[in-house]
Amino acid sequence: MKNSDRTHGKSTSNATTTWPAKKWQTSPPESQGMDSESLLELLSYYRESKLNIHSMLIIRNGNIGLDACFYPFTPDGTVHDLASVTKSITSVLIGIAIDQGFIESVEQPLLSYFPERTIANLDANKEKITIENLLTMTSGFICGYQPGEKEHSEMFTSEDWVQFVLDLPMARGPGQEYAYCSGNSHLLSAILTKASGMSMLDFAQKHLFAPLGINEVIWPADPQGITRGWGDIHLHPHDLAKIGYLYLNKGLWQGKQLLSAAWVEKSTQAQADRAIKTNTFIRPGRDYGYAWHLVSEGPFSGMYYAAGRGGQSLHVLPGANIVTVITGGENELLEFDRAGIGEFILSISDQALPKNTEGNENLQQKTEVITAAPSPVQKVLPEIAQIISGKKFLLDENFLNFKTISLSFKGQEEAEVRFTMIDPTSEKFNQLVEPVFTQLAAPMRLDGIYTLVPGRFGLSTGIIGNWDTNGDFLLTIDEMADINVFELRMSFEADKVTIVLNEKTGLIVNETFEGVRQH
């Protein structure tokens, strides 16, 4: 397929639009122009590269060509945190609100929705901010100009998130410069709540999720009950694909126009002038629409996508009639056009390929092997393991709010880790009042196989322990569907431990703290 046909033109497969009913239809890859052997190579690439991929879904012409879930995930498994993919869904909902008259237009001033609030750092520039500026990340707030988006962390620990963002000083006039600021998207949620009288979650349930047949959603709110417009929505990958397919079909779903074609078109066109982009979130050949990332150069020109920390993505290729969804726990998964899935997409044929029953069966069998649990690896415990087994260490202040830790070893294959930490389920976790501490104990295996324990939002967390050849203990706390993968390297002496903490998506890098044995 020519690149221009792939992204801008009509799919040359001449397939009629196939709508998912209760679930997506599945067809042999060859019927959609996909080669089974190439799909197998694609899966092997991700497994051999050891990227922390959770799932991959490729849909063409409304039919699943590939649906792979990597250990410990399963196709009928849990919802998954989509991180900043949420921002694109927020954009969809703002479009629906405008279509239905809840919001007049994107030209509405931000501050017109908050007349009751006293706003700090108020000036003429802040008074000019519009809904469109929030959608295009050109609000002008001092937010998103530094790596790590520290304003987001500050907002998260404030008492009133909406007030925090509204109070931010201005760096530029609105529309003058792109800066990726999650607070912009949270203000959109607050605006929709004001305009509709419903939380963004409730609005989405009624006007988007129910019509699409999306039944299971986790979408938390801020302390005032404003749905987090910037992130943390949890959906099944198959349900996220429905939103991509809605956009692929210009807002049409099973004969009903859920979202105007004009909004789909506008939101997936470049809205932030490339000349004003200074933020590292935008690479050459990239543009930004209404909270959608756009590809404007190269073989994928015309493709648009939603992206989130840890490799969450929804890609839409209009000309090829393709929607892809990836979930994971590693940022490298976002490099769609550099390896892996991007190379495979370029290999897809305009026409259906000859039937390949043997290749289909081989793909299915080997997919089960590639996505299965790894084989257990037995290791001999070092001498230090018995010396520190059962001993409790009092820890310095740290990102995870662990106060104490102890390890107990039960032979070569099993152990138990115990923490004292701030209770993550309490309102005190945001440090607004005195924290509440809780004791947590979790079994873990030492052979490379996850032990699953309850985690945030009722989802599972995987724990693995491992002694390396240097005598350090490596503790991995993988929140899996909640993205974060915390890795703690512990160097023990008889009465002391030094811990280096990293989070695989960059949330925390090389935080070092110590602990002393409690007697």
C-alpha cells in the first residue's frame, strides 16, 4: 500500500464497515492483508526485546487481526490504567458536550465557568484563556515547561486541584506557546461538570460509554469529586479500541452519530503551530490537535494517536482502516514508528492474502508460548539472606512512604516481605492531614514468577524477589494494570540496608535511602 493511501485515502480492501456488538469480530489475519508469519515475528520482537508490554491489539476493517496479552495478563482480564490517553478521551467528551449544547464553543473563556472563585495571579492574559487553549496545551500557564511536569505533582498534593491550576502564574499569553500541562485537561473536566451538572465520568457513561457498549470503567476523581481529566482512566484494551474506531468512522457508531464528524476532523488537525513548540513531548514531524498527537511527516503522515506514560497508546490510521492499542509498563513502547508494530503496519497488503490455515494455527500456538509465564529459575541463597531474615529495618524518608521493611526467607524458593507504610487507601495518603500507617505482608517467589497481591483500585500487584550475583536483593513491585513498576535494589550489612529505588517509566530515578536494624 502506498503511504499516502495508507493514511489519507480509503482502504483498498473494499471491506464494508463491521461493527462490534458485544465483542469484536475476529478473522484470519490474511483476510485483512496481514501475514501470520509477520505477526509472529512482531510478537517475538517484543518478547525478545524484553520490553514490559502487557497487551497488543490490531484491528483492521473492524476485525481483530491480532489480540495478544502477555503474562500475567489475559484477553478477558482486567481494565488497565491508560495514563494520559485519558486526555484524548476528555477531548472526545468536550466535543460531545459542544455538539449537544452543554458548551457553546471552544471559544468560551475559561474563567467564565468559575465566577465564584477568587483567583490568584489574575491578569489580562489569564482572562483570555479559552477552552481551545486548554485542548491544545497553549493556555500560557507556567506549567509543563520543565521535564517531569512538577506542577502536576504539586497539584496532586494540593487541597483543591482546580484552584491550584487556576492560580498558576502566566508564562505567556494564551495561544503563544505549546507546553504539555496536565492541569489544562483537569480544568476541562471541571468545565464540563459545571456546564452539564454531571461529573465527567457520569457524562461519559451516558453519552459515550453506554452507546459504545463499554461497561467496566475506573476513573477516579480529585478531592472535590472532579473526574481526573488528565489521566488515570482504566478501560479494557478492547473498549479503548472502540473509541479509536469511533474516530476512524468520523463519530458514527452503528448508524448513530455519537460525535460530529466536524469535531473529529477539527480535533485531529494541527492546532498548535509547530513554530511555537519548545516542549520535548513534540518530536520533529509531530503536531498536536485537540489533545490528540498527530504525525505530519514520513510514512505514517496522517496518523493520529493518544499516548500515555508507560507505553499506553491508541493509534488510528484512517487510510489503512486500522486501529491499534498497546498497554504496558515501559515508555519505549510509545516508539511506534521506529521498530516493531510500525514496521509491521508498513508490511500490510492492500488486498486480502491467500488463505494460510497452517500459518494461522502456528501463530495461535506460538502466541500462547510467547505470551506465557517464563520458566522458573532457581538460585542459591547467599549467606547474608539468613543473617537478615526476619530482621526489621527502619527506613529514611522515601518516595514510596515505606517506614520499615523486613524480609523472611523460607528456603530457596519462597520469602515474605513486610512493610510499614502510609495507608494508600486513606484520605491521608495525599498528605493533607496526619498520615495513617498500615502493616502489609506479602509472600513472594524467588524464581522469577509473580506472586499476585491486592493493589490499588482493587487490581492486582505482582511481587518478585531475586538475589543477584553481587549479593544484592532485588525487589520488584509491579502494579501491572496500574502501570508503575518499582524496583528496589537492597544492599545489606548486618545492621544496615542501603536501597536504590527506581520506577521503570521514569516516575522516580535512583532515589537512594538507608535503613537501620531495629533491635
